[in-house]
Amino acid sequence: MRKRNESVSLEHERFTSSAPAPAPAASSSSSHPEKGFSLRTTSLRFPGAAAAATAGDSGMKRTLGRRHGMWFRLRKVVIWLLGIYIAIPFLVKLCPAIQAKLVFLNFVRVPYFIDLKRPQDQGLNHTCNYYLQPEEDVTIGVWHTVPTVLWKDAQGKDQLWFEDVLGSNHPVILYLHGNAGTRGGDHRVELYKVLSSLGYHVVTFDYRGWGDSIGTPSESGMTYDALHVFDWIKARSGDNPVYIWGHSLGTGVATNLVRRLCERETPPDALILESPFTNIREEAKSHPFSIYRYFPGFDWFFLDPITSSGIKFANDENVKHISCSLLILHAEDDPVVPFHLGKKLYNIAAPSRSFRDYKVKFIPFHTDLGYRHKYIYKSPELPRILREEENQTNWNNEVQAQQEKTWFKNTWI
């Protein structure tokens, strides 16, 4: 009996040891699903869920880290830009030469990689390139395009032939270009072609410091270069009419030149101003790239250094001392020299006593035409406008000659 009981006990112990252990009692959170479940319980039941949750936390931290780094870099860039924006006015004030460079933009040479010694590469195969020397250590590159009717005769000719042909029975236009670029600029070349087709000699050049011309740019130097070329033309053109055409910044050079010519009593036959301004200070205020125009002390920081550099281009003052026909061309959609400046210049010139014997005309070009700052040459009305101006100039010259003859006769009688 005792042996039997012992064997039963041993079997019970073996059975108990081999049976699985009872599951632990569920926590209050697992027994109440609506309150959420324990991550530990879930991890026991679903081991992959814990890894996914951990990976999600890591991904979120990396995303937030990237965003934080991006915002930090962006803030750093903004601070740098703001610092540069604030520093530039002080730099310009301390170094006025910087502002002069920004006015002239002579270091911007477009189009690039053209050989100014070869105007035929720009489609001007009736044009001669040569160099003049207005002053010691100053050399300027000149292009002379003959009228289209002389195109065949011009083939293969040298500089002497081009100089001599200035005395042929054709009017001459001295073209003064604006800032930036060279005499080989695309829109300038297209204008030469138009004027040549209308029967004009076109003489243009790069001021000292522009293109392949040698020298340091300045307003007085540019004006002297223009005077030298004008005298060079007059010495060869005989009695042919000579007109001066200035564009943009070149209008400032043109009025400087014509004022000096009128003061020495050798005025041109007419002055043509395309996209003119009143003076460089007003133009600088109105220029679309003048991002500092609302900056406190704008005049002191930016405009005064221009004046202290000897740059004025005072068209509004010059026109009061000009005695020849004046034609102003301006597009209403001009984004560089605002239309209202050209109109203002006309309003100053028209009542001036210096123009009492001459015609002052203002020709606007509507916004819909899209001529903007440098495409007035595309206007189909341009030939008519110039022909009328030429007729008016001839009439003025005849009247003036008759008046001089009458005065001379009365004086000696």
C-alpha cells in the first residue's frame, strides 16, 4: 500500500513538472481595451510591433532634425543677405568709384566674343572700323557705315575711301550709345542698318573704357570723345547735314556735346534723343534696379557719390542752352528710363527761349507696340518721322541763312 502511494506521488510530480506554466494574470489595461493596451503586453504578443514603433520614433526624429537643419541654414543665408544689403550703401558711400561703375557699366561687354575690328561679322559689310585718338593715351574705336546705296562701291575699300565718301551728297548721323555693351550691340547694329537704308552715313564709336577703346570713363571724357568725332566728321562731310542721335545714357553725352557746340556757334543740324532722362539723379531714383530707393538716406548714400564723381548728365539744364531742332523719341513701356522723364524733359525744352527759332517735337510710342527701351528702330513710322525732321531742319537752315543774309546786307548798307 505504501509502495503504491509513493508511485502515485512520483507520477503526479512528473506530470506537474511537465505541464506548461499558467499564463500570468492580465493587467488592468489588457482587461480594459478601451483604456489602451500595454506596449509590454503587445510586445509579448506581437514582437514586430515594438520594432516598428521604435523605427517610427527614429524616423520622426531624423525628419525633425533635417527640418531644423534646413531652417537653420535658411536663417543663416537670410542674415548674410541682410548684412550685405545693409553694408552696400556704406561701401558705396566710402568708395564712390563703385557707383560710377554702376552708372557706366562699361565692364559689361555684350554680345561677348565678337571682334569689333570686323563689323562685317555683324552683317555690316558696308562698314569700316578704324581708331581715333582724342587725347594722349586715349584711343577710341569707330565704325562708319555708309548708306545702303553705296553698298557695292564700299566692298573692299580702305579707310581713306570711307573718309572721302563722307563728302558725298548724304546726311550723316553721329550715334552715341548708352551704357553697357559696345558699338556692336545687337539693337544698335539693327538701328545702323535702318538708318543706312534710309540714306544716312552712320558714324558711331565706343567711349574711352568701352569695348576696345582705351582710357578711363568719365562724363567729361565721354563728352570730349564725342566732340572729337564730331569735328572729325565735319572736317570731311562738307556741307552735308550732320545730326546727333543719343540713346539712354548717350542722351546725356549728346546734350553735353550739343550745348558746347552751340556755345561755340557750330551747332549740329538737329539733335535726336531716344529714351532720354532729365538728369542722372532723377534717373537713378526711377531706375527699376534701384532697390534702395526707399532706403533711409538714399540720396546721401547713393546719389551724392554720383555727383561727387563728377557725373551729372544734366539734360534738363543743357536743353536751355541748345539752339537747333530737337526730336525726342520715347516708348511708353520703357522699363529702364521711365516715360515720364522723357515727357518732363520735353516740357522743359519746349518753352525754352533757346528753341524759339527751332522745332521741338516729342514722339511717344504706345505700350501696345512693345518697343520698350531699345526697340524703337522697329517702328515702321520711323522713316517718316526722320524724313519730316530732315525737311524741317532744311527749312530752318534756309530761313536762318536768309535771316543772316538780310542782317549782313542791312548792316553794311
